[in-house]
Amino acid sequence: MRVYLLVMLVAAVVTFIATPVALRLARLTNALTPVRARDVHTVPTPRLGGLAMLAGFAVALLLASRVPFLDGVLDSGRPWAILGGAALVCLLGVADDIWDLDWMTKLAGQVLAAGLIAWQGVQLITFPVFGLTIGSARLSLVATILVVVVAMNAVNFVDGLDGLAAGMMAIGGLAFFGYTYLLTRTETPGDYSNLATVLIAAVVGTCLGFLPHNFHPARIFMGDSGSMFLGLTVAAAAITVTGQIDPGGATAGQVLPAFVPILLPVAVLLLPLLDMTLAVLRRLRAGQSPFKPDRMHLHHRLLSWGHSHRRAVLVMYLWTTVFSFSAAALVVLDSGTVLVATGVAVVLALLVTVGKLPGLRRSRHAKESA
């Protein structure tokens, strides 16, 4: 555990120190987010935060590679392929932040980066659902690319408020970290080293190091360079851990835990995935491109309900905590207990989410009367 916490700390410190450098670079290259109709910020803001996150992630992995405890998991090409894919999408995001690339160019770059990590062995081969295995190498490649590209775009869609994406990925990543660590202790009691745990520890560290600069009022945004970096690395960590549980040996009371390798990554990315799905359906129904920006995302709705900027972010944090930690709890608690606790947590989260509605109604009534 201490080694993983050290990796997380190094990633956080390097990201924190590198962020002012990225901010200066953003100003020099005019990589600024203008004030647009769909935005909530009021002044143009630098947006190359992903470069600092990539630096923290890279330094953390390089440090981990020098630790004998992790020799067995970092001596293959997979972690460096993931780092290469992360660097590729980060640079793609930098280009978009500076020159505003069209969506087809970005999608092509995302597919290329996902294909790179899949080509180096980071592939979705086994689904922990009744022992289902992808029998075709081509289908495995396509499934991997699809999962990674969807994850990148989901994080990108939800990155609309100060500190939102970084905080949500940090919270979900902590739940994922706890799950992979406990899974490794259970599956290999004599060896706690695990690639997914190293990766997610580094990702959480980058988010924590970036948040002090990014929380409202943000001095810098992560931009596409950061959101695509987070989506790719979280998806890669999920793919590497998938299949470590043998669902065929699960008893009737262990059915839900057997689904955790798929359930937890989905829970971590649930709000981004939901937001992306609703946005695509909404735009297609209106006869628009699914990539056409608008002001109807989940965080925009929270603002329209009367939540302040910070409160809207905290509400999203709360829902991420409920979903991700509920899924992770299936590893240590029985399914019935988790379902009851999750139900209570959902009710409390709903009360917090709609808590501003009565005041909002009074405000609207007063405005209409005026």
C-alpha cells in the first residue's frame, strides 16, 4: 500500500508544480477558452492543464518502474504503451486547445491512440460475465478501441464546470484503487503488485494535484488535453483489471461481486456516460450533429435549478461517490447490505440535489411578478 500511496503522492506533487508552467505556456500560445454562450466562466481562461497531468503521470510511472516491488508489472510493454497513448491524446488535445480541430480529426486521433495501446496488448479479451470470452482477435481490438474512445469522449462531455471532471475522476479513481488493491490481495496473497492499481494511483494523483488550480474559481482548465488523457488512462486501467475474477466459481450470493470488473468502471464513468448519451440523443433528435455543443448538460441543469457553481460541482461529486463506492463495496460486503446502503445513499443524494428547488420557485415567481 505504501508504494501505491507514494506513486499517488509523486503524481500529485509533480502535477501541482507543473500546472503553473502549463498555464504560462497556454498564455504564450493563446490557448485560452473564450467566453461562449454555453460556458459559465466569465473571463477567457488558459486550458492546457492536461500537459501538467501528463507530466505527473509520466514521472509517477517512471518512479514506480524503479521500485523492486513493482518489477513484475512494469517490465512489460503495456504500461509504456498506455503512457504513449496518453501522450498522444494529450498532444492531440493541445492541438485542439490551440487551433480548435474539427471533430473528425479528433476522433481519428482518439482511434489511433486507442489502437496503439490495444496493439501493445492492452485489450479487452474477457468479460467477467458467466466466463464470456471474446474469441476473435479482431473483435477484441474493435471492442477495446470502442471502450477507450467512448471513455475519452464521456469525460470530455462532462468537463464543463471548474473542478468537475478532475474531482469526479479522483473520487471514482479512489474507489477503483481500493477495489483493485483488495482484489490483488485476494487473488495473489503473496504478491500485491498490480498494473491497474499503479495506473489508477497515478491518475488519482494527477487529479488531486490539478484540483487546487482548477477548483472554482479556476485559474486553468484541463482542456481536451486533460479530459482525453483521463478517459484513456481510466479505461486502460479498467481493461487491465477485467477478467481477474472468475465468475464461473461464483456462488448465488456472489453474483453481483462477479460483475464488479465491468460494473465499477461503468460506475466511475456513469455520470459522464449518462451525460454524453443524453447529449447525443438530444442533438440527433433536433437534427444536429452529436458533437454540436449546447447548454443542456447535467451540470447546466443543476445551475438552472438554482445551485451555485460550487454546489453544482459538489452535487456531482456526491453522485459519483454513491455510484463508485457502492460498486467497490461489493468486494467486501454482501450484496444485500450494499443494495440497502446504496438505496439510502441515493435518497439522501436526491434530497441534496433537489434541495434548492423550493427557493428557485420563489425566485422565479418574484421575477415573473416584477
